[in-house]
Amino acid sequence: MKTVNLGISFVSIITCLIFAYFLLFTDLKEDTLYGNKRIILSIIFIIYALLRIYRAYKQFKTKDNETEIE
């Protein structure tokens, strides 16, 4: 089950970082997201990706510790 959670975390991390990149450096959705809203949404995506990286790292470390105990 942890492998599935890590896989989903990895996909969401990549998705958030790619979307934040496109919002910051391309004209994607420029007609509806402009100005500060665009920058704030990008920052939120980056912070969420960092949070998911931290949680995935913690979960991966506990998975390693469980296998060492057995």
C-alpha cells in the first residue's frame, strides 16, 4: 500500500511542479490568470509540491526502517 501512496505522491509532485513552471514561464492560461493571481497560484503549487516531497521522504524512510526491523 505504501508503494501506491509513494507513486501517487510522485505523480502529484511532478504535476504541481510542471504546472507551476508553465504558469511562471509561459503564456498558458494568461487570459484568465494574470498578474498576482498567477504568481500566487504558482507559489502555492510549489509549496504543495515541497510538502508532498517531505511527506514522501518521511514515508520512504519509515518503509526502509520497517524492512530493517523484520
